[in-house]
Amino acid sequence: MDFETITTRAKEYIAAETDPAFRAEVQELLAKKDQKELEDRFYRDLEFGTGGLRGVIGGGTNRMNTLVVTRATQGLCDYLIKTFPGKKLSACLAYDSRRYSDTFAEIAARVFAANGVKAYLFSSLRPTPELSFAIRKLGADTGIVVTASHNPPKYNGYKAYWNDGAQVIEPHDVGIIEMVNAVREVKLLSRAEAEKKGLLVVIDKEIDEAYVAMVKSKLFRPSLIKEMAKSVKLVYTPLHGTGAMLFERIMGDLGLEVITVPEQRKPDGAFPTVSFPNPEEAAALDLALKLAAKLSADAVMATDPDADRLGVAVRNASGGYTLISGNQLGSLHLDYILLTLEELGKMPKRPAAIKSIVTTELQTKIAQKYGAELHECLTGFKWIADLMRKFESEGMDFIYGTEESYGHLIETEARDKDGISAAALTAEMTLYWRSKGKSLLDRLDEIYLEHGYFGEKGVNKYFEGPSGMDVMKGIMEAYRKDQPSTLGGLSVSRVRDLKVGVSWETQNPNAQQKVSLPKSDVLQWYLEDGTVVTVRPSGTEPKIKYYVLSRTEVEGAAGLPAAREAAIKKAAAIEADIRKVIGK
């Protein structure tokens, strides 16, 4: 795009933007004739994708700002009015601790109100899972949470939800996108006028209390918790996000001793103590682990800024702390839930769990052991929620949903991953295994001895700037033109391409089979030893993501260290081949 066109787009933005700070940013860039920065801000419109918006905060069409948020909300309103003609519509809105989150949430509520859609706006920041819960509790038609989840501080985002409390999927996602792209004028009321008309209503404790009661009702062994709660000490960090209020309340009600990392308890969108406010990153737990070591705590728990993800570290035999991955915690949860349902005589007729296609196959083995069904879906909790809807219509009983990126769901009252309820279940699970003389790490080893060692490795590469999307697109196209025959020295035996919806054996590529999953830009390579390597461009960040999931046989308890070492070497060899394509 030439600089004259960029300049024209910048001036049009200045004329339309209502926020003076965002306008001033662009005016200053025009005055400086900063071509590089202006190009990055205006070479495209920030895309309202299938999950909503996510981008760098700032002035410009390719940034998160009030103009982009109001247009997105107007498009959502237009779609709701078209979809439910004559209905009295309502929406729930929540937001996290990021910069401008409260501003974006309030102005979105005012757009809803101007369109006659009653807006239920939380009084202050709340976790994403509570927003999902509130939609279902209040019978709302849609919902928005303003968050960029675990992204760096410069980002913010906007996730759209449907009336079942799940993020929107087809056909609604495509319909909303079309309406957003067609917006030419935004309706907007002042807050005072919206409240006077009863079209903006603040929600608070009434939803909190209902959510807390729901989470506690999902626990299996309240008497065990009451009996053993004082035997466990937890260190917790909300990573400057939304989790502290509800986490501390629920754990306190259960009688558990929780020490929250003081430097990270207060909400702060700058996330001053971490590079990435992401419990998947070991460095994000540094302060919590130091405090845990000082206090000889039994475990560390961390939630990301919108508290939908949960990270856990457990004290090990040597007195240090071992980080438990999302795959491992999901496997422990599933094992504990099924074991408990069986033990208590509460196993439903058709117990069914859900995992994403990049989540460990160990969970399939666990489900099979207990006679439960294990269903797979695309990456993203909206697809887990989609399967939950199908379970309800087909007589299956949802017991658990998870994805490797630290997302877990144990309830049906919310339809997005829930770090708070997952933490409560993890606390109970910890106490249960302690009552048996075991730690979570001991139980995990038992599972590996029974089913084999399941290793995992993630490889990511960021591609920032205007050319980033094209680079990632080129990588995926190159793979499809010339599929790898080996990875890490292991032969590729089968390929699954979800973009075209087919899979095939490499020995017979013409005999293709259809894949019963929605189409997505994902490639999977199944290696000769059962290892699965998946690659996909991220749907929320400018990066390409690889997932390496392996299984190694374990020959007795003494063989577990050897199996771990073999898995590490296998993953390193595969990563070396990946790096030849994407670079360091």
C-alpha cells in the first residue's frame, strides 16, 4: 500500500475516532511522517475473526482502540437484530486488567444500549469464565469479554459469545464478520442516558455468589477437603489479573491456606513483574516459586490475566518444585474424575470427555480404561463447547474438557475454560492423593507406568509486521506442496490436512479419507512410532505453532527415566527439522 493511501486512511481514522489519546497518536505520526509506523497501523483493518478481535493497543485501523471496538459491537448488534427480529435482546460484558479494558467494555455497552440491546456490565474486572456463566445465568443473547488473555502488555482483545455462553462459531461467526465489515455508522448513547433508560445495568455480587456456589458444588469430596484442608499450603499468583478475588474466596471457603504473591496480587495491565503473563511460561511463576520455597508450600497455582488458564507446580521429593504441563494436569484431572465417579458409584451411562487435536493421547488411554468416550475437536474451547451442545442432544454426559494450553473445564454451567474451578478440583485432587500417601507427581508416574510415557514439545516462531501473515501462509503452502517424508529421522506414515478435510497413508496417497472436523489451517504428521507432529498458524497471535506429542514404552518403574530421556531426544531431533523451515 503506497504512502499516500496510508496517509488518507490515517486522516479518515482521526476524523472518526472519539478517543483523544488515540487520535493524538496518529496525528503525531503524521506530523513526523513516520512511514514505517503508519504503514503498520494502517496497512489493513484489524480483522474481526471467528473469535473476535485481538491486537496491539493504539490509534489506527490495525490496532485495538475505541473506534475498532464500537464498530465491532455495532456489527454484532446488527447481526443480533437480524437473527432475532422482534426479540428483547440483552448482552453481558466483562473485562480484565489490561490497559483500556474498562474503557472498551463501557463503550461497547453504550453501543448495545443505543441499539436497544440491554447491556449487563460487570462493576469491575471479572474472569472470562464468569462472563460465560453470567450469559447462561441471565439468559442473555450474547456476551463480550475484553481481554487479550495471556498476551504481552501491548495487546488487548475482544471475544464474542453466543447465548449458550460459548464463543461464537459457524454460522454466527461468519454472519457477524459480514455485519462488522458492513458497518458505516455506529449508534452510541452516553452512559447516563443508557442507565436512565434501563439499557445499561451494572451486575456484581449476585453473579459472583451464584458462580462461587456453582464451583463448590462441582467438588466430589467436601468431607475430605474439610478433614485435610489444613494439611496443605498453597501459594497463588493471579499474575496481575482478575483471579485473586474469586480464587481466594473459594479456597478460603474450603478451608485451604492460600498465600498470594503480594507483588502480583494487584491488577495491573503493565504486568510489571513478568515478561509474559502466561502460566505456560515457567518464568512467569518465578516469584511464586520463590515464595513457595521460602514457606515450604505444597503447591503453586497461577491463573492468567483473565483467569481462564491454570498453571500448577508441585513440591517434589527433593524439596524443589516440578511444573506440571497442561497435558499432564488434564490427564490427572480426567483420571481423578473417572476414578472418583466409579468409586462413588456415580458413573453416568455415557460418560464423555473432550480434548483438542493437539492434546496428548494419554487421555484417550485413560478414558478407555474407565469405559468413557473421548472425543476430539479443533484447537479452541469454542469447539469443546460445540461438542458439549451435541452431547446434550445425543444423550451423552459431559464430564471434562481440556486442551494442552492450560485450559480445563469441569462444569456445564460455563462454556469456556475455567481456571478457577480447575484450581478447586486440583486442590481436592491433591488432598485425595495425599490421603493415599501420594503426591500428584506420584500419581502421574503411576499413569505413565500403566499407559506408557507421553512426551510433549512445543515449538513457536513469531512473524511480526505487515509481511508476517504472508510468511506463515507461505510456510503452510510449502508443506502442502512438498510434505516431509521424515521428521527427526522417523518416517511419516500418515498425513492429516484439515484445511482440505482429508487424511491419507503416505504409502497410498491417492486413497484419501474424509476428516469429520471443521476445516482449519492445520497439518498433522503421524510418525512410524506413533508420534504426532502438528503445525498451525495461531488464531490469536502472529506466530506459527508446532506441537510434538510422543509415546515411549516403559519397561517397569526403573524404565521411566529412560523413557523420559528418549522422549526428550526424539523431540529435539524433530525440532531440529522444524527449525530448518522456520529458523531459530
